[in-house]
Amino acid sequence: MYTQALNSQDSAAHTAKEDPQAEARFQARIDAEEKIEPNDWMPAAYRRTLTRQIAQHAHSEIVGMLPEGNWITRAPSLKRKAALLAKVQDEGGHGAYLYAAAETLGTSREEMEDQLLSGAAKYSSIFNYPTLSWADIGIIGWLVDGAAIMNQIPLCRCSYGPYARAMVRVCKEESFHQRQGYEIMLALCKGTPAQKAMAQEALDRWWWPVLMMFGPPDKDSQHTESAMRWKIKRFTNDELRQKFIDATIPQGHFLGLTFPDPALKFNDTTGHWDYGDIDWVEFKQVVAGNGPCNRQRMAQRRAAHEAGGWVREAANAYARKRQQRAAMSIAAE
């Protein structure tokens, strides 16, 4: 959902030069809009970039279940409870698709999970903010999933086949989540003054962190140039951020909400909405692990991983029994 992993620095150990002729053939395939498949030759840097991005995307889907799961038992109606439960279940499915796609690049799911739990791997900064009211669930659907869709639709045309194909289903479900969130916001804004005030307060807290989801400005993005050349990304961070703002501001005005940005205004010359400065210091702090809920989220993930240990052990034991039975059957023939 999330391309912030494209902004991490590669280690010096991964700077070996590739065969120039092989790279040229590979780039020619990319330029011709051919899909790269798992068994095809690819530059090591392309493999690393994809593994980092897809793994972070998968981690984000899994960690993203936590702030919403917190409200399943407190949803205001049975209808809302069922819809939210289904949405959280969808996010878990997205994580499973994406871990499977990343595994085709040669990194196991267990390795990726270990990297997340140890803190070596990142997930989207947006999930380190608390959900303080029911309106936050509407905001997450409307804005967080809306920003995710803006990032993800171009990924359906990603040059790596397994990732692109996984994104088709993910985008369809995320589009439903976005509509579900907007419907929650619409109900609140048409409700009592207290409900509309709750919606406004949630927007005030979430607006700037959502804009940070697209990653740092292009001038500070470390891998955008190569990701664009390889057609992993189709738009830069700033282009996606602007597209999201242009699409979202009219929706918020329809709800009767005010965006917490005094500099926000429509530019008749460019046809886009101008907006104020984003607090990139806050962004860097959250990515570095110092956000409002970083430690809580990781503690919850580690606890869930430990609690699920018996399931993994049982699944492994069952797999070993099946292998033994298959071996015995072959030996008996």
C-alpha cells in the first residue's frame, strides 16, 4: 500500500556490478512493458528493491489490522461490526498475498517476519497513530485507504508480474474499504453536532500523517529514479501526493469539513490544490520508531507471533507426517 521502503539506504555490501549486457537486455524488456517473472534474470538491485517494497507492503497490511481491530468490539451497530470485521480480515488476506509474492524473489516469509519483529524491517508510518474515536475508523477508510489506492493502482502495472497480479485483487478490495470509510464519515457529518465535531477532530489529527504516507519529497527520495526506470513505480512521491490531495479536498468539502491547512487553496493557474509545508521531522521520528504507537504496535505483533507458535508447530508436524506417508507409499510400490 505503501512505498516508503523505497527510501531506505542499501548497504555497501550490495554494490556489486552486474553484467552490462544482461542489464541492457533486462532494461529493454522493461521498456517494452514486458512482465518480469520469478525465474527470469534480474539485477540484484531490482530484486532487493522489490523484496524491500513488497515485504514492507505486507508488513503494513498486517500491522494495519491492529488500530482497526481495536474497534471491532466497540463498533456502534451490528452492521458496522460485521463490516469492520470483514475489512480487517481482508487486510490479513492482503498480507498473505504479498508475502507470497515476495517469496518468489527468494526471501522466505519466516525471514520477513523475523525482520519485522526484530525492527530491521519497516511498515507504513501511518499505523503508528492511535485510533481514539469511532470517527478514526471512518478516516482510515476514507483517507488512509484512499491514499493507499492512489499508491496501489499504478502497482497493477508494476514490471514484476507476481506483484502486479496480486495488486489487482488488493485494489478492488481497498476501493471498497475506501467507500466504506467515506460512508461512515458521511453518516457522522449528517448526524448530531457532536458526531460532526468528532469527524472534524479526527480529520484534524490524521490529515498531515496521511500526506506523509507517500514518502518524503522527491528531492529526498533515495530510490525513486531507479524504481521509475524499472517501472516498479509509475509516479513520484510528490506526484501521487498531489493527485491524492486534488481528489480528496472536494470530498471533504462535500462533507462540510475543514482541512487543517491554512495554506490550502485552489490554484487556477495549475489546476491543482496548493498546500502547506509537511512536518518531515515528525515523519522521520515516526519512521525511526518514535511515533505515538510504534512500541505498542510491535509489542502486539510480537505477542501475537508468540501466541501463534503452537499453530505453526502443529502445521509443521502435519506437513512432516504427510511427507512421511508419501515416502512410505512410494517405498511400498
